[in-house]
Amino acid sequence: RAHGSLCATCEPLSLRRVLPGCTDLLRPPGPPCLALAQALDDPDVQPEVLLALLREAVEAQDSRTQEVLSGQGAERHLQGLRQAALAAGEPLPEIFLDPAYAQATHFRLCTLQVRSREGTWLLRGPLVPDGYGVGVGHVAPPQDPRDPSPNSGGLRVAVTAFTCCRETEAAHLGRAIRGVFDRLGALLRGRSLT
């Protein structure tokens, strides 16, 4: 939405259940996420279609997340293959020399999510000079419904980008993300956002 193209995207996940102290990278499931993104930008798509695409994207993301959390993600295995070749003094497998691999691992968007009871801002830095970092803090609603706390649940999103790259501007991506959240919020509340 912000740049009119797809980019390599990742989110680090802890593998504490299977490999304490290690992480792997979660990539979003491309086809369902792309279908949802395209539909969100089409004003003629019916709410029922958007809801079905949202459900499909969420289910695919949950499935992919569980796969990575159980140690079945591709990134750690590829890194292991690379390290094994280097340690053995062998040439790198051809996959690592392919320009498509370089493009697929140039993570222009890196995200991070954390749930908390506090209204803190979660900062995530970009991984590449022409990239973005997006931190999403899920603020838990108060236990007591009479709690007047301003942190009464919701999301806090912080977008970062390096100033050395003219292609990336954190505020520009932030506005695009806000537009998506507004559209999805209205959809989930059962009314159309104009």
C-alpha cells in the first residue's frame, strides 16, 4: 500500500519451546495476505468477501506461526546449511548464490509484536537501510471494567526507518498502516469505512 509493491517481510519468533535461547524468522503467507491487501484497496469489494479473506489470512498466519514455533521454519534450517558448509570448508550451496535468494532475504519490513498490560511503545529497527521496522504493542484491557486507565486495550504501533534512505519514510508507512487498521476496524464493527 505504501510503495505499491511486495517486499520480503519477517518477524523474529522465540523458539523457547524447542530450542531455548534461539529465534527463527516468520514470513507471512504470501498469497492470502496479498489477496487481502488487494481487496482492502478495492472500494467495490463486499464486506463479506473482505471478512472471508481476512479469516483466510489470519488462519494461514496462525498455521505458519505454529510451524515456526515448533522448529519447522525454513530460515533456521537454511542458516544451519550455510554454517555447516562454511565450517566444513565447502563451497556455499548454489541457493545462497542465487540473486533470488538475496532478494528474498533483503527484509525491507521487519515487525515485532508484544502483549503487555502497560501502554508501552515497542520499537523495532529496520534490518536493511531501505527498510522499515514496525513494533506493535497489544495493550491488554484492564481486568476491572471500572478502571479509568487510558490504556484500556488496543494497539500501539511504532514505525521506524533510517533517514539515509530517501525511499523510506516512517510517517508515510505509518499512515498506510493506520488506513488499513481503520478499514479493518470498521469492517469488524460491521460498517463500511469511506
